[in-house]
Amino acid sequence: MKATRLAPLLGAPLMTVALLAAVAPPSGATPSPAPTVPASPAPTLASIPAAVQPLVAKIAQQTVNSERYSTTDHTEGTITVKRRGKRVKLVKHETKVSFGEASLAPLLGKVYAKGSSGALSQLGVGTTSYAYLPYAYEPTHDGKRKRDSRPWMLLDGVNAGTLFPFHGQGNPSFEVNAGGTGTYAELINLLATANGAVRIVGTATVDGQQTTELSANVEPLALVVGPTSPGITDQTQLEVFVTEAGLPLRVVRAEKFGDISVTQTTDVLATGVTVSVAAPPKSKILGHDELEKLLAPKGHR
């Protein structure tokens, strides 16, 4: 299974997931079999409490075709590294804000590299998506390396719908559908993984608009098709701020990995926007197989 299939569900940047796929064992190699357990029963909307169902129904009725959005990723915690043979603890605090635009018809999406305009870091056209990878290098005849002239990496199995926050790919071979429908089907499916642990917190003002806040402990891995490895959990705290009309104006995801906490806040800035994007020229595209060769040990190229 291509690792890129997990990108939208787990909230990981497409670039990171694509690289994980690229450094898999070379073709023909026999990887060590990973222990697996049978897949858990599929999540269902019926598990969402009755008190929350009307608000979820409003989200399902949304017919937003396009939107402009911002994503704020905040990472903080302590990591341990080795320096001069000694283990040293470092405190990490990092915040990154990115802006994107996406539409469902036509199926297009893009994420800007810096700010809300200019160069792109990700883009999608129909069933194909690309990530900008400016630091890919290729070997030369004298053993040195030069920067590859194909900075756009093709992401296998990832369509442009992944760049529309909480819409999902809509591909049953990749994702479990718990019954979510509408523009924000993936968000509804995530709420279904909470196994009833969804509640209405109260009202809150977001960007000058009155909203109702939902809180849930969700499990994104429950939406991945196929068995999972034992001992792996993906508990995520999800907060959704829904307008009276049912628009999820803000979604906050919080996860903890050891001593590192990661919080991602997605805000809808505008709907009904015009999205324009084109695929990179073929001469600038780096395929999965080509990247695998670049990253492989010298003897495997």
C-alpha cells in the first residue's frame, strides 16, 4: 500500500508521506513482514450521540464547491539528541502558517509555499497531485551530486481532493466511508470514529461569526482500509466550530507523539472562490521510481 494514501486521514503533510513511500525497500527486495491484526469494525454515524446528530446533519448538507483556507501547524515539546557523545534535551517551539485554495468541480487544489500567493508547495489537478521538492539531488559520473532539474514530485494515489480540507479522496479502496456525505465527508467520517465520544461544548465566536463547538476524541487510523499493526494508536483531539448554516468554519486537531505535541488549526477564509492551477511541465516532474533511485544506496541504483 502506498504511504501517500494515509496523508489526508492522518493529517501529515503530503511531502513527508511521499518521502516515506520513496525510501521503501528497492524493487525485488523482500521486506520483513510486519505483524498485523484484523481490522477493527468499521465506524458508523450511528455511534454519534443523538444530541449531536442535528449539527452533523447540517455539515452533511453543505454544498460548498470551492474555498480558500489557512492552516496553522504548531509543534512544541522536548526532543533528545546526541551531541559530542552526550544526550542533550532540546525544547522545540515552531509555528507554520500556510494558505491554500481548492475546488471540487473542477477538481483542483493548491497550497502556497509562502504567504497567500506566489510560488506553490503542493498542487493537484484531477486525479493527480504533486509536491514541490527543491532539494532532490542526482549522482554524477564523478561521484558528486547535483540538484535534480525536476522539482515537482508526482504523488502516487493522491488526487486533488486531498487539498480540500476534510473532503477526502472518496476512494473506497483507500478510505473507509462511515456514512459521511457532502463537501466535508471526511470530517463527518472522523467524528464517527469517536465511538460516541462526541459532545457539544457550547457557543463560540470565530472570525466574528457565531459558532457551535463540537469536541471529540477521534481515531483517524480507523478510516484506513486494511489491517493495522498492533500497538499503534492515533488518538486525536478534534474540535469543530460550526456556523448556524453548518459550515465547519474552524477545525482544530491536536495529537501527541511522545514528548512532542502537534496542533493543526484549519480556518475557512472564503467560499465560492475561483481556483486556477495547471500541472507542472513534464520535464519538471520527478516520478516515484526516479526519486527512489536517487535516495537508494549507491549499490542499488
